[in-house]
Amino acid sequence: KKKIAVMTSGGDSQGMCAAVRAVVRAGIFYECDVFACFEGYSGLVKGGNLLRKLGWEDVRGWTSLGGTLIGTARCMEFKERSGRLSAAYNMVTNGIDALIVCGGDGSLTGADLFRSEWPSLLEELYEQQKLAKFQIEKYKTLKIVGLVGSIDNDMACTDATIGAYSSLERICEMVDYIDATAESHSRAFVVEVMGRHCGWLGLMAGIATGADAIFIPERPPEVGKWKDDLKTVCKRHREKGRRKTVVIVSEGAIDRELNAITSDAVKDVLVEMGLDTRTTILGHVQRGGTAVAFDRMLATLQGVDAVKAVLEMTPDTPSPMIGILESKIVRQPLVRAVELTKSVATAIANKDFDKAISLRDSTFLE
Ligand code: ADP
């Protein structure tokens, strides 16, 4: 029987449980044993009870849940070769040679590195007399498939990451709550949302709630000038009869010289305008709550495709990342997706914002 392991790694997101459920059940449907690797890469490195088989019933009711019930962790050991050696040992001794990782670009980078090192890891374990010759032959190829779990919607080569729409929904609900009090008191609110390198949550929340202004990393305004521009816009809206002011700031918002535009700095500008201003940093509520229908669907369809991808992979197939493009579930080369994602951050760091936007490979910023 083929044995597959599934893990969630990096920051948690709504829909990760649905992805695990889909992998477990599709795996069982295709007559595989599916192991959950608990606590991200730590489960592989430590093995034992952190790497165990899940049955059909174990994932019952997981479709709607937020967070991840198999745990996630930042695992420093896996960044070292010694950690990856022990991960390889635990996989082979459990008979597992396929791994489905649901995480962000860091987790998927780690997975790809693991695959590229696989033969040499096994040889080293053989030299240390921890594995036998037949095991090295039998498990000589490792199959890796990536699923993207991230609230930020920050991965290239896919239109949506698992969790992004749930997080966006949470933000919109919170801004709606704030709206009531803002309007009652005629107040201004600065709402800080997550997204260090990616402004998707901020931009989409701004559009969906009709914010007065939005600050995101990919479209930084001119140094200093943004303050006057912000005042002009908010004043115009007020003059048209709007009783509230809402400005959405991504946590990674910057100006064109890469100075941070913090929620405090935005607040100061609104206060200067004479507005009674409050700041709300949404924080971890953005990761909370149940998954919206879109994330349940995305995670389920992608989880099933991840299992199919494992079963169809040959040793020459580049590791796939399961994405969604124009409403179709697609397989993309994982390495390319991760490289493109990293190049957006690099373009921003080099102040090449046009390049960052074009690399985002999306029409939403144009
Ligand atoms: P995300 O997957 O959300 O981007 P991280 O970057 O924190 O989150 O990565 C999650 C985990 O993936 C890390 O704690 C580590 O175990 C593993 N990982 C990340 N980058 C690498 C890497 N370059 N090499 C090996 N493992 C990595």
C-alpha cells in the first residue's frame, strides 16, 4: 500500500483542516495509507507519535474549521541538514515516500530542498548504518506536492491561497462593526490588517467596505505627499456628507523610499485634520473563525488533486504546487511559484514597484 504524509506548516489559515480532510479521504479512496505529520516539520523530524495514520473518521467535520487540528510550528531543526536527515529516517522507517505540504512559501521552499537532497540523505543514513540497502532502493524517490495555505494571498501562480477569502471576510465583518460606531460619533478609524509583503487583504477589504483610503506595500505613495493627499481625499468625502472616515493600512505599508507607513502615522494625519480618530489593529482575529464556502471548496478540490498528483508523478516530474487559475484547479511547478513570490519582495526592496505589480501576475493592482 502506498503511504502518503500530509502536514500543515508555517502560519495557520482557515481551510487547512479541510485540505487535510480532503487528502486523508482522497488517499483512502485511492487505497493509500495517509499519515498526518503533526506540528509541521517537527512531526517529521521527531517522528514517533507525531507521525501517525489517520482514518476516515478522524477528519469528520473538518471542512468548516479554522486553524489546523494537526498543528503547525516553526521548526528550526528542519532548516539544518541534521533535522532533514532525521526526517528522512522517520519517513523511510514508516514506509512513506510522498509528502503533501500545506503552507506558505517558506514551508514549500523547505519541501523542495528536502526533495533535492533526498538521495544523498538516504545514502548518508546508509553509511551511518541506520538504513538497509533495500530501503534505499525501495524509497529512492521522494514525491512532494504543495498546497498553499496562507491568509495573505501572497503566492505567485495561483489566484487564491487557502484561507485568504476567510480572512478577508473576517476583516470586512470587523470593519462593518466599526462602521456603526464611526458613523454614530462621526469618527475616523484607522484599521491595520495583515500582509507584510502582500497588500491583497488590505486592498480587497478596502474595496469591499468602501474605505476612504488604503495603504499597501505594492503601491507606495510619494514620501510625505501622501499626508496631504490623504487629507484631501478624506475632506472631500466628508464634504459630500460622509459621517465616518475609514483608512485601511496593511502592516507592510511603505512609502516610495521604503519608510514604513504605520497606522500611528496615518492616525496623526487624521488627527491633524481635526477628526476624532481611533486605531484598531485587527491582529489574530483575521486568522480566526470558520472557513468561508470558497476556502472549503478550494481546500477540498485542491486536496483531492494533491493526492492525484502524488499518484501520477514520475521521478522526473518537477514538484507541483496545486493552484487555482481562472476557476480551474491547476498544477504549477512549485519552484517557479516560490521564486516568483520571493522576487516580488525583492522588487519592492529594490524600489521597483512596477515590477512588483507585474510580478504579482494579477489584474487587481493595475
Ligand atoms: P510559511 O510557510 O508560512 O512561509 P515559514 O517561512 O515560517 O512559514 O516556514 C515554516 C517552516 O518551514 C519553518 O519553520 C521551517 O521548518 C520550514 N522552512 C522554511 N524555510 C525553509 C528552508 N529554507 N529550508 C528548510 N526548511 C524551511
